[in-house]
Amino acid sequence: MSDPGVDLTSPELANEAELAFEGALRPRSLGEFVGQPRVRGQLQLLLTAAQMQQRTPDHILLAGPPGLGKTTLAMIVAHEGGRPLRMSSGPAIQHAGDLAAILSSLVPGEVLFIDEIHRMARSAEEMLYLAMEDFRIDIMVGKGAGATSVPLDLAPFTLVGATTRSGLLPNPLRDRFGFTAHLEFYGEEELREVLGRAAAMLGLDVDGEALAEIAGRCRGTPRIANRLLRRVRDYALVHGGRADLDAVRAALELYDVDELGLDRLDRAVIEAILTRFGGGPVGLNTLAVSVGEEAETIESVVEPFLVRIGLLTRTPRGRVASPAAWRHLGLSSPAAGLPLDDL
């Protein structure tokens, strides 16, 4: 029975409940992790072999688009081995001293997770080479002709690096990882399983058709699937109904998520190419200015999805909308009937 003196509707408790839900959504073991069967099998072998030999697991690089579970897998690596976890990120390590402070404070067997590792400073990367290979770093003491290098031994540790752009990692760093996992987008069946688990934890009464509708609009990404499910929950709560198919469609329409999973920015990019540039080709910087976004956001967030579902192609002359893009927006191509290469 709840304490009558506690206000369960207070914003503080609501925020705590939401944070607790976010944490509970993350699986604690590879057995609970949905999807990525090949990566799960490879990781299980790596971790089991390390446990049998009573050594720290090899360094692990997790590569793939955002929202597929890289952080969760890093937590699982630490949890399954019963090891502490230290978390940091590439943008936070802008000097070799930042990395030295982290490495020198690690305890034996600790798992160090560095998110967006490709954004780490070059001086820190070079220090990391020796740390990963020999569990040692060299610290420069003094300046000028009197400067000397002092070696510092480190406790054995496992580095788990996560990157959305593995091509930006220098080869010497990439080669020092004992195992590289490439995470793939999820299929709709796997996403329904992810959504079913989340709905049960939310206590949300949602049918199979509704789950399938959300799974088809979340861009193959569990993080987006869980976010859309929470918006559907909010819609059902406010309108006092079940989270059925009609409620899902109404909620996603309200939040500008169409049947292909395109959001406002995705459609703005496609509409700009079609209506302002006749379907393309158009350069990245010109396109970014036309929609009022950063070129990096267009290139790393919007374009990969549009290319993957066949609405956009990249050519040496610029971005070109495909015939499917014209059809999706209900527009007539000015070059209807021409091959795509001739547009």
C-alpha cells in the first residue's frame, strides 16, 4: 500500500520513474539482449574464453549507427564479467592529460567505455596505443631540453570503444582492438519483441497490430522504437483510451512521423530537393542552408536513412531524389520516365 503522505503525481517522482524506466529497459545480459545475433554470439565466446582463462577480455570496438545498443553492450560486457565500469566519451577527452587521469585511476579488470571514440583528441589517441598494448603510458615531466619521459604502469583493463563513424578512426587505433563488432539495423520482428518488452514494463495495454505499426516507423532503431512507444502511451493516457492501432496512428501523426518513419527534418530535406532543385543534384552545403540545418546533421543523421530506404542517392554531382521520393510526397517528376542517371 502506498504512503498517503507521498504525492505520486509530483514532477520529481515522475522524473525518477522515467529515469528508472530508461535504466530498466537496458538488458543486463546477452541472453536478454534482443537482436544482433551474430554480435551476441561473438561477444559470448570472447567473454567466456576470458573468464575460463581468468584474464581481462580483449579490447572491443562497437561500430554502427546511433541507437542500436552500443552503450548497452558495453554495460553487459562489464556486468557479465562482474567487473566495474568507467564511462567517458571522445569529446570529453581533448588532451592527453585527460586520458592519463582516467587510465591511471582504473582498478584491475575494470571496463573503460569511451563513446564516440573517433572524436577523441589526437594526442590522447597516441597515448592510448601504448596503454592498450602494454598497459603502460609515458608521462612527460618538465619542458624543453630538460623534459623527461616517466613510464607509468597501468592496471590491466578492457577498453570498449563505440563509434558511429569507424572510418574516422586511425588504423593504428583500430588495429589494437581484439574484436570489432558491426551492429546492423533491426528487423520488424525484432523491434516488435523490443516494443513488447517495453510495453510490459510500462504496463501499457497494446495489441499486436499497434506494435507492428510502431515497428514499421522507427527506422530499424530500438531507441526510436522506445521513444515512439512512450509518445503513444502519453496519447492514450491523455485521451483515455487503449493504445490500439488508431491511437498509434493518431499519436505518430501528431508527432510528424509518417508511415515510412520520416520525421519533419527528413521531409524538409526531400521536399527541398524536389521542389527547389527539381530533384537534384544539389550539393550538401546548399541543401543544409535551404533547410536551415548544419551540413553535418544532414550528412550523419538524415541522409543514411533516406539512402537506405531508397528515397535519396549520392552522386559525384550532389544529392538526387529517387522516383520513390516523388511518389512518396505525391508529386510528379518533371523528368518522369527518364533513367535516374539522366535526372
